[in-house]
Amino acid sequence: MVRRRFSHLRGALASLPLIILLPLNAFLLLSPGCSVIKGTYHVVKGTYRVVKRTVTGTVWVIKGAYELTAGTTRLVYRIGKFTFTVVRAPLEWPLTHEEIETIDGLPVKEAIRLGRVKNAPYVVNGRRYVPMTVAQAQTYEEVGIASWYGEETRRKAGGHMTANGEVFDPRAYTAAHKYLPLPTMVKVTNLENGRSLIVRVNDRGPFPSKHNPHSGKRIIDLSWGAAKRLGFVEKGLARVHVKVIPVKLVSG
């Protein structure tokens, strides 16, 4: 069952330390004018404040903090008991899904560099996908089959980037979706055991594969860490309910 109702939330990321108010599925970690990190990726350690959250109607209002150290910018924020760390990947890193051919009619890395990814059409193996608008996504929810991906990247040298240019961490609570704007926050509930968590959708997929054409019918691909929390790593698949979480982020 899919229910999509329309509302409109828009936001734009302003220069820090100005206050920013926007739905998370509309904001990018860096503005298009920011330079891409080059060289070896290094996780920056430091202090940050992400301690408060309130609920206004059905919209979460959270506090996030940006860190900029040695050329690496990361955003850290918390929704309820779940903490998210977002890092922009070096542009030379490979994608988690190398089968993505173009985004918004451009080479994938060029679209990422220009910030033309959020809900831009993209092509995979000759098929064109058209994501939802930000407005369409606000009240999206769906029931279907979830799978998980990416654990194998832990055994490969270097790192991988998601379809919107973020560092892919298989242990983090993230997900891939074919049609939601990037990024979007969603609540995923495993209908087989009742477990649920909030994940950040920052990648594209799952797509049909040559050895399993039906894999493209799955509605969401979760990271290894998210699938483990939901209790279906060993099984590989689970019937889930996915619902967008409207969010406003306030720097502080």
C-alpha cells in the first residue's frame, strides 16, 4: 500500500553559523559552491552538541553541529536515540552502485560535484528513474520487502561514496531508495518482529541484477548496521513499513 499526500516544505542551507530551517530531505551537507575534499579520507574527531529535540505537530526540530577540521566537514545530529554523522566523500572514491550511468543527464561525479542529485532523474543499466519531488515525499509511506547491502565494502581498500556524495559506512544507519529525494529521513519497522529505527536515505537502489531480476522490486536497501538492528542480517530480507520523518534542522 502506498499513500502519498502533498505538502510543501522548502529549505536552503545558508552559511554557518546562521540558523538553518529545512526538512532533512531537502538539505545537502555542503552547498554546491563548496570544494570537494581531495586526498586520503580521515575521520575528524572533536566535540559537538546535538542534545535537544522537540516535536512541533508532526515535524521534528533538532539541533545539529557542523565541524570543519583539516578540510573535512561533517554534520552530526540526533533524532531521538539515533545519532547520525554525515561526511562528504572525496570525489575520487568509487560509488557503492557503479551501475548508475548518469544523474540529471550528467556523468555521476559531475552531478555530485555540482549538487544536482537530490531528486534528479538518473539512469541505471539503460533504465531512467524519476525520483519524487520534495513535496511528494513529505508524507510518503510504503509496505514492502527490504534487503541490505554494503558490508563487503569493509573488506575493500579505501572508501566508497553514496549517490549523493556522502561517505558510505556500512555500520551506520543509512539506506538506499530508488525514488526518495537524497537525503531523506525515514522510520523503518520490521513487520516480522516489531523492531524499528530511523535511517538516513542517502543512496540509490535496490536495482534489478542479472542473477536476480526480481531484486529491483524491493522497496529499500538498508545498510548492514541498520539490518542488524532490525534483526534480519542472516535472513537477508524482511517485510517492512517505511515512512518519511519530516524534520527541521537548527544549527547550534
